[in-house]
Amino acid sequence: MEKLQNGYLFPEIEMRTMAHIETYPDAKLISLGIGDTTQPLPQIVASAMAKHSWGLSTVEGYFGYGPEQGTKALRQAIVDKLYGGLGIKETEIFISDGAQSDISRVQMLLGPNMTIAVQDPSFPAYIDTGVIMGQTGCIEEATGKYGKIEYMECNAENGFFPDLSRTSRTDIIFFCSPNNPTGNAASREQLKQLVEFAKKNGSIIIYDAAYSAFISDDSPRSIFEIPGAEEVAIEISSFSKFAGFTGVRLGWTVVPEELLFSNGVPVMKDFNRIVTTCFNGASNIAQAGGLACLSPDGYQGICQLVGYYKENAKIMMETFSSLGFTTYGGQNSPYVWVHFPGNKSWDIFDEILEKSHIITIPGSGFGPGGEGFIRVSSFGHREDIIEASKRLMNLLQ
């Protein structure tokens, strides 16, 4: 614990935000920071959870513990709606209380002796959960390693995809597509390279697909669209962003039967042991909502939510572009990655907060490669996005 960074990124932002509110108590603060959804759930989804909740007050509708792996109905619905034709089975789906929880459970499964590679920049939980598990050490500037953790540089120059010829042989590869924070979605050819690298080196890919619903082009939405990926990959995903379940808490992880440890033991067997030991299953109310999300009307409703946030992202991209800033993301992601050459990320964060009362995310919080960038979230009410655009225009032009 002592070897963790001084403060996890988001609590540090919260601390600075609270200090700002004390200084400017009358200012209208707009958050373009933490990726928390803002729009109401589709009525069919909320109604399904309400109906299930009321049912718990009846003898006929009450039940307690369910399967730790999730209800069969929801697992099958995820297979049918999101993995059709990819060969994924209902028994390979594990329902969770969100992607971040399963990132930690995967770290528990793999243990402290594994070497890890992560995209730079990337979601800080990959590294912090690894450090908590004991994958610790000091950052070595020459090698880009943090103890047993190696940063894989991803930037505009290399198409936001690491040069795998320069990546060490590693046990675990955390890979997020679309990437948080850059917003880049890996192409089919890039993911083929990643799968081939994992096969050659005996690595396991932990593929974070939490933002896959935002993909607009022909980039794969699942690692399992790549032939052979079932032999080297675990996929983690979530209802949080594409269905607005950030507070409801529901996600899933896919562990294929074909994924084996070097001794031939199925990884699924051990992951199931972790789940059944450390987790009593996702809320049955949340699972009822998830099932409704995957119904024809529910899915149409959540796709409309995704479209709303993507329109917000387009507004923010156009704002920064009109001011002459280079931006990335937005098209396949709810985040806009904005470059401020020659500036420190926290300085940019502080200036925008101080002068415009807008919360962003400093890019350096996502790794060394994020220095000089900020991440802007499109998860906001349209009127706030438009107001933020006006304030930024006045500040930065």
C-alpha cells in the first residue's frame, strides 16, 4: 500500500474540486471529468427493476442468493445480443458488479508474481490494483517499467497502438479498446497482432471493452472477433457507460473454455473459484435491469443514450478544434483527448477549473504518456456541454 502513488487520480481531483468550491461557493461548476453518466435510464429498464423490487415483497417474487456467476437468463442474453456468431457460450459469462471490480478479481486470480504490460496512457486501476497485489517497484525511466509493470507507449505517432517488437515478453497484457483516455479503437489488424504476440509469448490479454458500444466505424467491439483470441484472452465489459448503470452496478467478464494455463488447467475453473469465494453475485434487481437492456425496446433505448453522449463529444471536439488544439477520440469514445503542448497536465486542469469552473481530468493521471493532455468527458447534460463550450471559447481563444 505504501508503494501506491500518493493519491489515486479521482480522489485527488475530488479534493481539488472541494477546495475550489470553498473558494467560489456561488460558481456553477460543470463536470467534464469523471465518466459518470447523467441521462435517465430508459423507462423499460427502470420499470423492470422496479417490478422486480416490488416482487421481492411477495412470497411468489422473493428470492435471496442467486448463482454467483449470474442468472442464466442474463448470461444467455449477453451471448445472444453481444456475442452472436463468435462462439461464446453462456457458461463462459460471469456477471459482476462492474468492470472495475472484475479488474481486481483478475489481479487476485493471477497473483503478485506475474509481469504486466499496460498501454500508456491507460486507466490507472490496472496499475494500482497490480501494485496492491504486490507487483511493486520504482519507475525506471530507461525501461518504462514500474517494478513488474511495463508501459507500452501509445500515441498519435504510432497510431495509439504499441510497438510490440519493443515490448518485453510479459505474462499479462491489459488492453482497453476504445482506450480510456485517448478514445482510440484498435483496428482488426492491430488486434490480430496483439493476439499473435500473446500466443507467441504465452501471455494472457485482459481486454477491457467497457466502451465498445461507442464504436462507430468497423473496429472490432470484442477481442473474440479475432480468430484464436479465445485461447489467449479474457474480456471484461460493463453496463455502466452504454446503459447508464454507473450507480446500478452491473458488468460481466468472458473467460473462454479454451484459455488454459501452461499446465493445461482451464483459467475459467480458477476464475470461477475466485468468484464463488469472494463474491455473492450481482444484485438480482440490477440483473433484472440488465436483462431489460438487452430486450429489443431496451436496447433501442440505451443506443439512444449512447447517441446522445456521442453528440456531446462532437460538440466538445469541435470546440477545441476551432481553438486550434489537436484532439483525439470522440468518434469511437465518449472522451475527447486534448493536447496542450509544452504544458503540465495538472497546470491545465487547475487553470481551467480556476478560470472557467470546469472539471476535466489531467492526462498525466493515466500514465507518463498522458503528460500535456487533458481528458474531457461527454457524459453531461446538453445544456452543460454547450455552456462549457462557451466558457472554454472565452478562456482559450
